Amino acid sequence: MFKKYVLSSGLRVVLAPQPDNVAATVLVLVEAGSKYETKKINGLSHFLEHLCFKGTAKRPTAIAIASELESLGAVYNAFTGHEVTGYYAKVGASKINSALDIIADLYQDPVFDEAEFEKEKGVIIEEINLYEDTPTRKVQELFTELMYGDQPAGWPIGGLKEVILSLKKQDVLNYRSEHYVAKATTVVVAGAFNEKEMLKRIKTLFAKTPANKKFSKIRTQESQARPQTLVRFKKSDQTHLVMGFRAFDRYDKRQYALEVLADILGGGMSSRLFQRIRAELGAAYYVKAGTDLFTDHGFLSVSAGVDHRKLKEVIEAALGEFKKISSVLVTSNELEKSKNHLTGQAMLGLETSDALASFYGEQEIFQEKILNLRDVIKKIEAVTAKDVLNVAREIMKDKKLNLALIGPVKKLPTGLDFSLGR
């Protein structure tokens, strides 16, 4: 269970107590990410996330922040996505007040030292280089670039090197003042803690979060008339691919049918694509499917790292499974297995305080109503075979089909008909 509070500034607080847990997590989420950027500052959201750990007025250096968190035995980090940035620390339950104090401090009161500002650009550049050298990660960026092109949804979260190098301190200050405001911020605490005392501490510690107006983002534009492909040459021992379809946003009632569809296709070792591509063809080690749903767009995708020589077979096999699942009802046994898999994973995934904080926090950031686990399970269990067929028929069309590849190839395999024929 959880309790939600809205402070006078507009800042939202979600408390999710787990009295028997030995740990507790504080998570601060803000509606800021790469989709709130312009091309001139692409990557700034992620850069700002880094800078918040470089020092505050109270803790003036990065080593001061890191040392204090590590002296608590904390697991801590931050992350930036397309639509949200998060800062968190997970500690033994008795240390949660100290962890809250540190996270509140670095979120609200960072100091942007000029020397550290320039130095951190080098760190960001090396992170970008890391992802460039990690084809399983890079191919995901290529896929969104293919679908959304030259707009925020198609830009890399980390930004481009030349943009990072051009950023000025004032760019960061302007962006932060536009987005790091109370109405766009949610503070979540999950685990073992005293609820009454925790709420009081949050009100005190986050009193400095400005109650300014929140700046919005540009709506994502969808445009596609036929199957699209993007091939990036890179020497590697595998060809990595992402294939998928434009779908809908996170508010669509069909999201649970889409989750079941993705699970049937590639949610585990018994899924259709895993069996077809790995077990039967022996063409890949990893094969998986999933959904990414945002506030104004979304997609279903299949990812795999495959033997170069079997690339054509793999793509054709995937297309065949797409045609099958969008033409024939899944069996009752397969449907039940998938729903049990999803609900079981959901229950097991919320055992820890950090997972619970993310579960409630991201719902609060994006949705008008927070669902508890029981609500989510009911919605998954209500999905029928007809629901799965209908959503498959709706999205699995040539005008929504996309394929991104990265590997030692310069074009699609000869003789491949990359289409569904509808």
C-alpha cells in the first residue's frame, strides 16, 4: 500500500512503507529528459544529472557526496530517460534519514563549478564512446532514430559530442530553472521508515524546491508510409538488430494486451521467437521482445544478436511470427502461461524497496491515478486472446514496421522481402 501527499508548492510525495524490510529507498523523480530539449542542447538533461553529483553548497565536492553516501553503505545512482530524470539512494532502514538529506541536497542545491563543469564534459564524451562501442545499446538508439528522425524522440539521450562540448553553464542554469520545479517533482520513499516523521522531514528538506511554472515539451510527430530500415556498418562478431512497430502511448487501454503480445513473442525462453530463432535455428544467444510506451508515443520491439550468415533467416522467421500472431488467435494455454509469467514477474520484481519506489514514482510522474500491484494484475488477467489478436492486427502493418541493424553489413540480405504484405 502507499500514501500520496501534495505539498503547498505542488511537490508530490509518495510513501510506500514495508515495515518488515531491512532496507529503505529514497527516489526523486523530475519531469525532465531528452524530449524536453532542443537540438542546440541535446544531451543537457543527462549532463545536468551528472553535475548534481559534483558538489553542493553543503557538500562542495564530488568526493564529499560519494564518501558520505558510501559511509552509509548506500547503493546510489541517477538516471536520465526521454521523459524523466531520477536520483536515488538505497540504504539500511536505520540510515534512510541521512540518505534523504543527501539526495535532497544534491537535487536542490548543486553548485556548478566551472572547472568541474568542463571536466565532466570529458566524462560524458567517454560515456557516449562506451555506448558507441556497445552494439546492443547502440542499435536501440538507431531504432528510435529510424522511427522518429530529427525530433526529440529520435535523438540520443546522451546527446552528440559536439553539442556537449558547446554547452555553457548558463544553458544548464536556464534548463534547470525551467524544469526542476516542485510541480514536476515527485519524492518517493519505500521500505521501513516512520511515515509521520518522514513526511515532516520531506517538507523541511524540499522546502527550497522552486514553485515556478513548468515548461512543457514538443509533442512527438508520427509519420510513416512503408517499412523502414537503417543499417549501420560496424566490425563485430554478431549483427545486432531491433525490429518492431509503432504502437500507442502509455495511456491507451490496450497497453496490457500489448504487454501480453510482447511476452508471447519474446518474453522468455519458452516464447515463440526464442524457440524459433535460438532453439530451432541456433542463430542467436539473446532474443527478446518488449514495449516502450511514453506520454505521446510508443512501440513494440524485438531485439537479437545473430549470426551474420543467418541474418536473412532470422528476419524472415520474425516476420513469419508477426504474421502468425496477427492472423490466428493464441491458444488458451499460451495465453494463460503468458499472463502468469507477467504477473509472477511483477510480484517478484516488487520485493525490494528500490523497485517499489520506481513502481509508484513513475506512475505518479506520468499518470493521474496510481495503480497498486493488485490493480495491475487484474488488468493483465483480464486480457483475452481476442484482445491480443486485435492489438497485433492494429500495429503489425507495413506502414508501422521498422528494422535497425548494426554489424559488419552494409545493406539488407539479398533476396529479403522486408514486409508483411499488408
